[in-house]
Amino acid sequence: MDELDTALLALLQEDSRLTNKDLAARLHVAQSTCLERIRRLTNRGILRGQHADVDLRKIGRGTQAIVAVQLRPPDRTVIESFQAFVANLPEVLSYFVMSGGDDFLLHIAVADNDQLSAFILDRLTQRREIVHVRTSVIFSHVRRSVVLPLSGSDT
């Protein structure tokens, strides 16, 4: 990736609705150059789509938490089965499969503490393979809107 690719990534992450014409004008390149660069970034899997940023509070999911889960036995079958389970839970925004003390970290969003409690007690801990759950309520979630390659990275 060169400076033009990096600049394109930054602009598209700031506003994915920018047209090719707008991008080319902001970067002072021909529209054909801009379009070709976007195609290459897409074909390389660097650009993977456009996403809407949703205000969770405004859709009734203002309580967020990180739920750390330990499973036993920690084998492939158990991990894959649990992963398939959490992938279909509507409360789960994202999840991480981990090494170390916790096997999974779940980022969940629900309406309130009652729903959080019900999710943990009625849905999650009913799974036999879970041996420990630790829940941390999120007070504030800040996500970088623009992520660029680190200098010296080989992309």
C-alpha cells in the first residue's frame, strides 16, 4: 500500500458514501485512478464492505457488557459448538475466541440490567460446557473510526 491507498482507506472509513468523483477530487487524482485503486483494495480483501453506524441507545440496546467465558473441556469440538451458539444470539454484537484464561469474550448489547441478567442466567449459563462467566458492564465504548496500516507493515 502506498500513500494514495492509505488516503483512500481513511476517506472511505470517515464516510463510505463518498462517490468516486468526490474521492478523486479530494485526492487530486483522476477518477479512473481512484476507481482502479478501490478495485485493487477490494480484490486484495482490504476493503470488505460498507457498514452503517447504529446508535445502540436509540434502538433500545443501551446497556453493553463484555462477558468473559471459560469452557471445559477446551477442545475443538466444544469451542466450535459454543462459537456456533453465540454467533446466533441476537444480543451478541461481536465475539473473540481467545487463548489464556478465558476462551471467549462476548460484546453484548441489551435494553437494561434486567435483560443483561436474564441473558447471563437464562441463556448463557445453561450451557453445560461453561465453567465460569465474568461480566463487565461497559460505561463508554469508543471505537476508532479510521484504522490505517502501521508504518513498516507489509501490505
